[in-house]
Amino acid sequence: MRPDRAGGAPVRRRRLRPGPADRPPPTPAGRIRRLRRRIALLFALVSALGLIGMTVIAVHADDASWRSQVDADLKLRTSEFAADLHYDEQGAVEYPDPREGTYDCPPVTVFTGSGGNLTPAASPHRPCLTVPAAALQAAATGAGREGDLVLTTVTAPDGHPLRLSAQPFGGPAVEAADVVVVTAVDVAKNVEDHDRMTLLLTAVCAVLVAVSALAGRWLAGRAVRPALAAIEQQEAFFADAAHDLRTPVASLRLLAETGLRGEAESTEIMRRTLRQSTRMSELVDDLLTRARLMAGAVPLDREPLRLDQLVDAVVADTPADGHRVAVRAEPVVVLADAGLLRRAVANLLGNALAHGHAPGEPADVEITVGAGGTVAVDDAGPGIPPELAKSLFERFRSGAGSSGLGLSIAAWVAHAHGGSLTVARGARGGARFLLHVPVQKRP
């Protein structure tokens, strides 16, 4: 805060934060990366929903399965015990003596009475489970009142869950149920197994969700990779064009201004303008060729051709301008694209004529065509520094003031044909470029 000029209360200064409208728009690559993240997130979300849904269904099915099995066992136990019940001539129920052990495990309790007024008539002598009396009474009362089977779950004094089954049986003289058999069983082991399976399924589901998220990210990356590559190629093309065309355009502008001021003869200006325009044309051709090669828009039209004749034709079509070019060739047939291979050899020859000699002296270039499908271009220039040999075939890495596109195109052509392009120190101290392409196999 700063005081105002009149000496009054201090004035609070607020910093204005840039709003959404002031932020720069995202680049195409940024939008594609954002799309990749959204695709990966959507894939992970859909997979997570499916896995969680299947886990919930599996847990619910296991819970219903063990409960159904326990209830079936209780009903069977109740039915087996009810088979031992009998009625005398007066309609009174007769049941086994509890001391015989038939009530003990699982514990069975017999209630007698009518409707909701039931009292325990026989209970286990040595029960294997301790069942709360109130829970037994409640289950028996409910079954006697409803006249149907009642299944319920209670908690034992030791904390174990118990499953109770109360089954009413009607006597021969009355329609209302006058006997209710209550059976109990400890389901702690079943609950533990169910909880263990639930925990295992949850852990497996979490792992699968994580794996699905990673797989979604990988698949999304693979899906948008061609688009990113296309954008990178486009940006590289624009960078190449801006880098390479800046100098000839500036030279042409300077020549035009010189001609307008009348500082030089028009013939000389036209001659220099022609050289600059020719260079610009070659640069544009190189840029377009490299962009099409990197984008895969130039299919290889492989055909058998004489490599020695192709090299002779390239040397004959290249203006020497006072330089010396010698060719030693052996007849050899290679399987290659004639146009691309001609361009690669022409780029190597042009590079040797431009940089393979001392300043002010003519170049002395030797081209050797070997029977193994090799073209060696040797010059007598200063050679290539060892630190530039590995990066020489990258764009902008000629090391001699040129764009470096010619060598990068020649290297791409060699690799596209399954061959190679290397550089080393020649026998005469200059550079030796060795282009190798596969030889056609004889039938």
C-alpha cells in the first residue's frame, strides 16, 4: 500500500492478472497433447467403471452364494431334526431327549406353544455355540406368529455372527403352529472368507485400473504420434524455409536497391540477380524434396539401373565452372529409384565442388563407382573435422555456410534404399563421401 498525494489514507494497489482472453492460444502440438490426455483419461475412466462394476457384481454374488449355502444347510438340519418329532394320541409333541446329543451341534432348540406364546421345551445339553436366549425367543416367536420359515443373523456374546433358522411345524389337531425348531450356526468363517475375497478383488481391481490407465496413455500416445510427427515436420519445413530463404531474399532486395540507385551496371546486377534466383530455386527445391521425403510422400520406384551410367550422366549435367571432375567406374546394376539416387549423387558432387577446395583454387574431385554398389566422392579440400562427422548429415550442419540440406537428402535417400552414407578423411587429405546402395541380385 502507498499513501495518496494529499496525505490521506493509503491506497491499495492491485495487480491485474491476465485473463483467459489475454493468454496466448495453445499451439497445435499443445492441443494434440491435450487431446492425448483426454483420450487416456476417458479410456482409464471407462475401464475403471467396467472393472469396478464387475468387482461389485462378483462380491455381491459371493455374498449371496455363501448365505444361500448356509441357509440351505440350516434348512436341512431343521428338516432332519423335525423328522424325529412325533405326536401322541392327545396331540402332544414328543421329541428326543436332549442328553442324547442330537441337539448339541449345530445347536437346536425346540419351542412349543401357540401363535406368539412359545416357550423353550428342549435345548442343547452341551451346545457348541452360545446363542443369546433373547435371539432364540425372537426368532421362534416370529416364525410362530407368521407360520413360515424365519432366517435372521444375530451376534454371539463372543462377537461372532450367528445365522438362525426358525421353522414352525403344525400339529395334527390344530392348524396353528405349536412347535418351532430353531437352529443356529456360526458364520464367522464364511464372513472372513468373504471379506478376504472382497479385499483381494479390490486390490486386483485397483491394479487393473492402474494398468488400464498406463495402457490408455500408451495407446493415446501411439494414436496421436502421427499427428505430432506431421506437425513437427511442418514446423521443421517452416524453420528450414525461413532459415534458408532469408539470405537470398535479402541479397535480391539489395541488388534491387542497388539497381534503383544506379550504383552498378545493369548487366552485372542482372547476372548477380540470376545467380541469387538460381540459388533460391535450388533451395526451394531442396526444401520441398526434404519435406516430402520426411513425410513419406515420395514412394520409391525401385528398378534395375546401371549405377555407373547414372553417375556419368550426373557429372555430364553438372557445370564444372573450371573445376576438375574425374570418374572411374565399374559396371554395376543396382535396384533403386533413379530420380532419388540421381539427386543424392548430384548433391554429393555439388558439395564437393563447392567446399572441397581451397579458396581461389579449382576443385579436384574424383568419383569412383565400385562393383559393390558404392559411389565414393573424394576431394582435395580441407576435409571434415572429426567432431562434425557424426552430425554432418543433419540439416543446418554443413559447417561451410550452406544450408546442409543437400547432404541430409543424400543420407535419407541412402537409408531409404537400405544403404548408407558415411564420410571420412580421403587419401588426398580431403573429405571422402561413400554412398552405398544394394546391388541387384542376379537370377
